[in-house]
Amino acid sequence: SRSQRRVNTHTHTLTDNTRCHLYHNKMDLHVIIEQMETGDQDAALSALQRFNREMSQCFMFNREEDQDRKHLGELVIGLLARELQPSCLLACLETIRILSRDKYCLDPFISCSAMSILSRYAGIATTCPSLLPQSAWMEGQVEDEEGAEKEPCSALENSDQEVIVEALKSICNILLHNETAQVRAAELQLIKGVAERLKQCYDPTWGYEVHFFDLRLTFLLTALRLDVRAQLAQELHGIRLL
């Protein structure tokens, strides 16, 4: 019955929240942070994998741990600026996706440098700042000796779509909850990178999830920023594109 469905839904919500509370009790964030602060990539990977596993279903957070989660976010963003093994890179992005669910702890992710890093891993950066390590799959838009720009990074980055999807999810979470991040996204011209990849919608090398979160990000950018909406419609020919 309808009433029974309501009870079941309520019970399921309570179960999820209780599970999240239990995770907070048995997992000491200070231990995770200490492992991250060693600077050792293997130690960081082990710590982040544990955090991600235990917090994967958590959408409500202990306010007493706000500062610890912010510090963890800072450490993860710092780690992403290094050359990482693929498993550690993915773990970092998964951690940011989880942390970015909390609208009160987004400070580490809304700076220009942090948004640039995430947009690069999402494959939608229109510039390639020297904030990231130069690895083969991240080759992108650079200036040649005459200063002419080459193709945008986003057109070249499809070798690790799991990484791209995790970064897109994080950016969507951050934009949904934070006005400063929305300003940064407009300044960084993220809509251009998304539009560039939307042009490749019939390319079979791009998976469903990439398309889905590209569209979700497009919706958020245009819903939250009138200037971005106008840019997509006029400069980027959004009606024809979509």
C-alpha cells in the first residue's frame, strides 16, 4: 500500500543515515589525514580507499568534523597536482566526489587552481595551466612558439573515462552548492570544453556516463549563470548543438 511504501522509504533513509553515523564512529579522520600527510602515495591510496569505501553511501555529515574534512580536501587537491599512479588518481577523485556532497566543506575545491585541476581531469579545460603533471593522456591545449593555440584539451582526453566521469560528478556537486564555484566555472570557460565534447556525441568511443554528466553539467552551468546560458546559445550555437 501507499502508506507501507512511505514506511519502507523512511526506514531505508534511517538505515542509510544510521550506517553513515556508524562509519563516522569507527573511522578516525585524523588517521586518514596523518597517512595523507606522509606524502607517500601508497599510504595515501590505502587511506583514501578506506575512506571511500566507508563513506560511499554517506550524504549527511558530522558537523564536528567539518575542519578535518576541509583539511582532507586540501590534501587531496594537493595530491592531484602530482604525477599519480592510476589507482591513486581515481581514489583522489572519488574522495572529492564524496566530500563535495557536503555544501559546508567546499572551500578546498572552489579556488581557481582547484577548479582548473578538476576541469582538466574532466577533459573540459580550455587551457592547460602548469598546475598538473604532464602525462601522456593529459596532453592538451598549449601554445606553440608563435603563441597560436592548438586544439582544446577536451578533444583529446578520452583514454580514461572513469577518471573523467568522477571529475565531472565532483564538478556538478560543487557547482550545485556553491556560488563562488559557479563564478569560477564561468571564468574558466568550462562551457566551451563541454560544448566541444558534445560535438562528439556520436563518437562511439565516449561512454554513456560521460554523455550523461556532460549534459548534467551543461544544465547546471546554464541554469545557474545567465551569461553562460547566453554564451552557449549565441557563441557556441547551443540550440543546434543540443
